[in-house]
Amino acid sequence: MSKARICVGAIMGAYGVRGEVRLKSFCADPRAIADYGPLWSEDGTRQFKLTLGAQVAQGFAARLGGISSREAADALRGVRLFVDRDRLASLPDDEFYHADLIGLLVFDTGGAELGRVKAVLNHGASDLLEIVAPGRKGAILLPFTQAAVPTVDLASRRIIADPPEGLLE
């Protein structure tokens, strides 16, 4: 997969019997996923034209070009959808695409290395940085807030963190 593509959604399975899919959007504005087309499969071998339908539980009903049966739609369950990076909007200085944060080194405010960002998680309340470090048992889940992460330096590929008291114990 080219680094020039960003994951913007995933197909959760078939919706109905006429080839629609249930689509989960990872965009800040969930409907914006329809504006980025065409969308690509992770391996870059399939391209999809997307038409959003009604909002349904945990996403949208959607039509993908070339998919016309429930079986074909259900075969796409779990396929993540990507957009060319240059189709995405530029972000303000204090906002970041999750893909840009993954792999960054994380240091505390004293300069000690805490680890590397493995993933950006969101379970409903807010984003969490999953930080892994060699020799550390388990990951650190750091709230991605201004207080806990005062500095993100994409050019230097590092994050300065001020973890809440007790988090690293």
C-alpha cells in the first residue's frame, strides 16, 4: 500500500439484497467520505465509486460501483477504503491525520523516550495514542489532548507528552 493513501472508511457488510453495503466512515464529518472518490482497497487493486444512502446503525447504507448483489456486497466485508492523500484537505496546525501520528517517537517533557505510536484509537470519548516501548509490558494509552500531548512535531517525527500522573506506573 502506498503511503500516499489514507484510510477513510471500512465496509461492514451487505445492507439489503440489492448490492448495497453498510459503510463506516472514519472522517471527522462522516458524510465527507463521499466527496473523496474514487476510493481504493488497501492493496490498491480495486477502485470504487461511492454513493452514500441513508444513515444506518454505525454508518451509512452505500452503493459501490460494480456491486449489484448481496453476495458481492457481503464479500467486501472488512475491506478498508483509502483515498489518495492529495485529495484530502489541509489541516490547521493543531489537527492531524491519524496516519501521520503512527510511528512517531514519544518523549516526556524531560526528554526521556516513552516509546513509539503504534495506533490511534477512539472508543467514543476521545482519541488515545497507543504507545509501545521495547521492554515494557503492555502499551501506554495516552489521551490525545492538548494537556497530555502539548507538542506534535511532524517534521521531526516526534511527540512531546506530559502524561497524567500515575499513567506510567
